[in-house]
Amino acid sequence: MVDVFKLEMHPSKKLTYRFNDQWLKLEKRPIWLKVKLGGIVIPVKKTTYWSVAGATLKSKNGEFYAVKFGANERIRVGEQWYRMNKARNFTEFYKAISLNQAAKYNIVYADKNDTVFFINNALVPKRNPDFNYREVVATNSTYSLWTEFHETKDLVQYVNPKSGYVFNTNNLPTNATAKEDQRKITEWPDYFGFDRDMGDNNRAERFMELLGYSNKLTFERMKEIKFDYEVKSCSKFYKSIEDLLNLDPSKYPDVSDLQAEVVKWDGCADRYSLGAGVFLLAFQIYLTN
């Protein structure tokens, strides 16, 4: 989503950086921040910068970093959403998303003509595979600095797979349909940023379990799957909390009654489950400490 570039600054000339064997001057862009203190708003002036790599910030130790991301370079996202909403068929819908203005979000589509479609929609730069863009990239030329984006047709997507369905649970995008219809994530460059080891998450595993092997689903069964509250006992998530579930309540007398509820929790997370509620509160406290 976001790349950070470290500029090569001139050893003696202030606000001067090297790019493509030239020394260029950073453009100063003063801004005013409105700081509210009690009932008074005080304007505070701050200096920002602009380079060929985009919005540039100065660190406390005097280094300069450019922050570059697609959402800061495309301004027609409102038009794209409008055209997506007004599309009357899949051809018009695909033409709308091919404007390639929306920075992210998976999209699932279905229509009355039985067309189903999934796309891992994103503004993906055409990055140089010689660099690791997950970290700060030192740049002083166009060799490391990208200027173009992949087209919509280059993104992970499925149109009418043989299995007849697509889904999205924020799992690995290539896993958005039946296993026999899935493509390999290695078909896309590493710089697309996928966690290739992620695989299916808990919701995806549970969905596939509920889907079973039926060729058709009734509307009622579809709703049951949609609003399922069970945590699959063999899921990665359930395995990650095994230590918590296996604690001995007698060793923690102050919270033994609550701990007992977590230990006997059956994985159901509906509104009647005391164990789910206790677990959620405990998990939130754990994450914030």
C-alpha cells in the first residue's frame, strides 16, 4: 500500500538531493495545522516538502524520506464508485473498475445472469523486483522509483469459476473459490505484497467446512452459512489459543470462575455464549498490554 524512499541528500547544500545524476532542490510546502486547546483554536505553521518521489518528511536526525502510495496519485475514485453503482451488466462493471482509481478492497460481484466475479482490487505499482519495498528503499534514480501501476487485468481475479462460487473472508486472494479452481499465488510477483504463507484464515476454513460438498444451496442454507457463529476447532486461530484453553483454573483462584468459562467454551460465539464474551475481553486486554 505504501512505499517509503530515503533520499540521497547533498553533503553540504541544504534541501538538495540527488536524482538521476542531478542535484535537485526540495520544494518547500508550508501548511497550517489547527490545534484546539480548550475552546481556542491556535494555528501552528509546519514546513513540509515535495520531491520527485512525492510528499517528503524530515526526520529528527536530519534524514529525508518520501512517502509514495497510489491513493495519493489517483483522484477519480469517486467517479469509479459511481460508475460501478450505475453498471447494468458485468461488462459495464468491469469497465468501471478498470478505471483503476480505487486504492484497495476486495470486490465480489454477482448478477441476474449468473455471473460471479472476485477481484483483489488494488493500486499495485510496477515495482523493480531488485528492491525490497517492504523496507525503506534508498533512491536516487528512476531505477528504484516506480511511476506506473499494474492494470486491472493483472490483478488476482476469478470470473465464473467451474465450481460456481467466489467468496471473500480477507483470506489469501487466490483462495477465493473452490480449491480445484484456485490459481497459485506464485504467479504474481512478490512485490504485490501477499503473505504467501497465510493461506486460509479461520473464516475461510469455516466457510469451506459449512459449504460441504453440495452442488446447490437453498437461500435458507446460504443465510445459515452467512450468519454462522462457530469457531472451527481445527482452525489456526483455535490452535493459537490452545495454551489459554488448557490453563488450570485452580492455579488462578482470583479469576478461576471466568477462566473456567473460557476453558469449557465450545467455540460458539453467539450472544448467549458467556465463554465467548469472557474470551473476547481477555484477548483484548492481552493485545493492549
